[in-house]
Amino acid sequence: MRAYPKPPFPPQSQPVPGKTADMDPRPDHGEDSYRGSGRLEGKKALITGADSGIGRAVALAFAREGADIAISYWTEDGDAEETRRLVEEAGRECLLLPGDIADPAHCRELARKTADAFGRIDVLVNNAAHQMSFAKIEDIADEEWERTFAVNISAMFYLVKAALPHMREGASIINTASINSDDPSPQLLAYATTKGAIHNFTAGLAQLLAERGIRANAVAPGPVWTPLIPSTMPGEKVQNFGGNTPLKRPAQPCELAPAFVLLAEDAASYITGATIAVTGGRPFL
């Protein structure tokens, strides 16, 4: 609990969506610490936003637990090749699928290409997100509001619909929510609103899919040290990021991965409609 860096962090800023290599301190995805034990042996997973941050940590953990991974990510200029290296180093197959999940047609392509490559989809992780900070509601352009909803919540709807024909009984859907769904940051109004929608979407989806034997759950992170932070937040917030938690620091991406592994494995067969809060002690209702 006390092994990871605490703020204040060095001043830093990056263009969106940010790069892992340019962050100080460098995020920990579990490269040197995560040890698998076959909990996802033979499973096939599609993970959005898996090039960096939480998505990379989940891809690494899933691979070391025995899963093959399809990585959905936004831009070729990102960190996806490093994530692929980590997955393949674990002895698993990795499929890179760049593109914009705000496009419903691309979401359908993601599901089709994953199923074509792996034969099925056992785990769908809806993790990709868009966020920007604004001091006033008047500063949020219509296009920015619509972009946030398209990436953060509409894409989940499109991806679930597209993936379901390739999922069988025992499959798992895991959505990344946020502490912002319960305790919204006013500077992240659009983002926080979508995270509240994800929480509700997951609860309803779990009930819809129960008869098919497919589970749907969410993970709600608190502050996590990812490239989104220096690329979307003001400098002062970056320097003090995560200091408002009882642990006085942000999570490292590797600290989120075990929650996703739990929700993906067959041993979690009675867990559906749940949200696991990984918030460093901040209350989540």
C-alpha cells in the first residue's frame, strides 16, 4: 500500500491522448510484479483502450493468466506496440485493432475481427474513455459533450450488441466506471456524467443477460496514474493528483488489474450487476 509514488509529482503536460514513456514517474502496469496462475486459461478477450494505462495493465494480467487478447485503441501513434510485446512475451496471441470506437461501424468491426481471429469472445472489457477538464459549463463545446458520450457510453452499447453473437454461456462483460459516477468532479462534468450512465447501464445489462448465462459488472477506479492525467488536466491538479485519498496517492494501473481478473474468471460465476470500487479508501456507495 505504501510502495508507490506519492504527490507532489514533477510538473508535466502532454498533448491528448498522452504517452506512457513521457510520464514522470513512469506508470507501473505490473511488468515486474504480476504473476499469473492460469485463472483465464484459454479465454479470448477484447479490451478497449488497452494500449496504455488501466487497459494495458488488464491486458498484461489477462495474458499472464492465460488469455489471448485483442487490443482496441484509438491512434497508431500510441503505446499499443509495447502492450503487444508484453502480451506476446507472456506466450499469448495479441491482435491490434486501431480505430475510433465512437463509430458504431468500427465497434462492429472490432467484434467481428476478434471473433474471426479467436473463434469467440469470452471477455469484453469496455475500458476506453475520453475526458477533458473545464472550469465552466460554458467552456464545454457541444462537440466535446457529444464526443465524450460517444466514446464513453454509446460505444459500450454498440460493442455489447456486436459481441453478444460471439459470446457463449459463461462469458463476462466488464465496464470501467469511475468514482466520478458517485462523487463527480465538477471540472470533469461530461466525463463524470457518462460514468454515472455506465454504472446504470451495467446494472441493467446484468439483468438482461442473466438468462443467457453472461455476466456484466463494472470496476470503479479512483485516481489512477495514466497518460490521461497529464494530457487532460491542469498542471496543479497533475502535481497533486491522488493526494485527496486516504492513501495520499493515486493508484498505479497494476493495482486495478486484479479486480478485472476476478470479474473475468469462472470462479466469479455469482457476481453480476456488481461494481468493484478501487478508490484508495475514498467512499463509494
